[in-house]
Amino acid sequence: MTSRICSVAAWFAIGLSVATGPGSALAETRQSQGNSQSNPHRNATPATIQVAAGNIEVLSVQARGQVVYVCRREQAPLTTYKWLVGSASAVLTDAEGREIGRHSANPARWSHVDGSFVSGSQVAVSPHGEKNLPFQLVKTDVAGGQGVLTAVSYIQRLGTSGGVAPRSSCEAGNEGERAEVEFTAEYRFWKAS
């Protein structure tokens, strides 16, 4: 269990977040905005989490979910206690609020109702205030299924609100205690053009 918590903690705590199928008007608009000069999203995104040139945004979704923190003992270099991420999950919705997918952690995975999915590893983060998960750039490790997430190369987490570790005490007396923290975020999915 400790290794699972540590790997999820590395994903969220250190990193910590509109279906536009091919041929849709929004997908065509985004294809025409693929370079940094014409894509307003790209210019407003912190430099540390910009997607590599040659990629186009194919999907943007809103996420609402929970990060579950667990009070755990750490032993490096001294015994201390710290809130670590135990798990995370979120519902992904389109611009009209319809559920179109899910997000989970360990490993980080996004799935779409069309059967496509993607998982990846953190590349970079950018702080977004002490009460919010940081913005994040993820590079795809595995993508599968046939659908909008097929061949996704990068995922960005932006517009985060909430999701950080509780401010309550974490010590020997409450080791193992769990705390659910709500968060919202925007996830943007990119493919090589």
C-alpha cells in the first residue's frame, strides 16, 4: 500500500489536477489554431507546461472530483508524518455538462465514453496558488481504443481549483486517517498534427 500511495503522491502532490470528434466545427477550429501564434490558449498557458510544437488540441473537458489523502509516516531522514495522496478520481464533462469520461490516478488515466483511453507521466508543473493543484503537463505513455483519445500525445491540467492536502494535523495520533478533498480542473488533450 505504501508504494501505491507514494506513486500516486508523486503524480498529484508533486504534480499537483467538449467532445470535439474529428470533423466537428470545434475540432476544425482548433486544427487551424495549432501553432503558438494563432492559439490563444497556448499564449495564456505558463511556458513550463506548453505542449511541444507540432501538436494540435483535439479535446477540452471539465473535471470535478476528489483527491483522497491519507496521513502516513515518512522515515527520510527523520520520522515525520505527512498527508499523502492515496487515490484520485474525477468525472469529465463536455461544455454542456454531459458526462463524457472519467479520470483516475495510479497510473494517471483518462477514459472516454467512446472506448478510447490514455495514460501518461508527468513532464512539468506550474504553481497555481497555495489552495489549488498546480497546472500540469503529461506526456502519453499508452493510448488505446478507437475514438477521440486515440493517439493523444499530451494532456494539460489547467484552471485548477482546490485539491491540495488538508491543513489539519497529520501525526502519530491520526496515522491512517483519510481526507477527501474536492477539486475541479480543465484537461486539454493534444495530438501530433
